[in-house]
Amino acid sequence: MITIMLPKITLIMTLLVTFNALALNVKHTEKAIVIDGQTDQAWHNVAWQPMPYSMAGSLPNKQDFNGRYRLLWDENYLYLQAEITDELLLDRTADPLVAYWDDDCLEIFIDSDASGGIHQYNHSAFAYHIALDNQVVDVGDDQKPHLYNEHLVSRWQRQVDAPNTIIWEVAVKMYPNSFTDAKALAPLKLNAKDVIGFMLAYCDNDGSEHREHFMGSQDISPVNGDKNRSWIDADVFGQIRLVP
């Protein structure tokens, strides 16, 4: 048994080490980021990351959609600043719990311990759909959409010199895998060396009944031709590592 199992264990450990080595390092900020759609000084030395991958719909041109993002952290929040170019911002449905994925929205995928796995109807990971009115929706463990506005702070603002471009800032709290809608646990404190599952996406609708584009930061392998897996399976997320 030992002779048979050792190669498998070695292979699994090698894959885990390799995957963790690909994690994006996210720097700590001593000063909390003000979530106002403006660029604080702390962002100036943080590199932008692309979100070039199509997960559903057609591939847009850069005038229709172009996006990039960067991250920082402190003990209370993971901070996101996204720069989104979108020639038409659209919120077709006023009710935030109805067809929210077909409106223009920023979507943040978080797995607080990078454990992966199916999270479609549980909160071992979150798929936060952030609407243009900054309301936050995910599917609950009762298989129905719910608002999770208390999980994050969001604000976006158009750029004066480029009105089709917005700066969208978000401060996101982390929650343990055991979080349920019936038992809303306190958020976690973040620490250096934490590894977190993370992916960013943007739903783009230019006036159709459904979104035309769904762009993200990870290249997802399709299952039966379907790349729209991130709201179901946290294994398709990337990883970030918190560093001092």
C-alpha cells in the first residue's frame, strides 16, 4: 500500500505547491482605503491585473468593454480597485434580486481559505454581484437570491477626462466556510500569508434582454462547452496570497 500511495501523494503535493506558487501576491496597506471611486496614494505602487477572458457571450471590443483591477489588504478588508471602460452603463431591472446577472455589474468571487469546491447553494465561497446602485446579491443556501450589502462597501465614479471609464472601489470582508444564512458568523481577520480564492468578472449589457459579454480575470476550462462555472465551482477561481 505504501509503495502504491506514495507517488499519488507526491503528485498531489506537487500540484498544490505549483498552484500556490502561481498565487498573486497582494500587499498590505497601513492606512485603510477610502471607498469613494478616487485613487488613494496607497494604490500608486500597485500593479494592475487584466480581466481579458470571455466566460459567456461574445468577445467585446475595447470601446465596448475593457477592464483591469488591483488589490490591497488590511486586517479587516480585501480592497479592490477596478478600472472599467463601458460605453453604456445599464440597469434594466430595478428589483436587485431579479435578473441581476443581466444588468451591468461587477462580480467578485471569494473563497476565504482557497479550499475550492462546489458553492452553488452554500457559502463555502461567495459570488458577489454588485449592481450599479451598489447593492450586493448572491444565491443563498435556500437556493434563492439574497442581499449581502453588509459584506462589503462599494462605490464607483466616472472619470472626468474619460467619461466612459469608471473607477469602481470595493472593500470586501471575509467569512468562514461555515457561514450560513441562518447563522451569519462574524467576519474573519486577515493576516499575512493567508491564501484566498479570488476571481473578478464584469457583466456587460448594451441594451439587450440578456447580457452580451461576461469577462473575467481567469481562463476557465469549459465543461460541456460551458465556461460560466464560477458561480458554481470555486475550483475555477485564481488564488491570491496576502503579504506584508
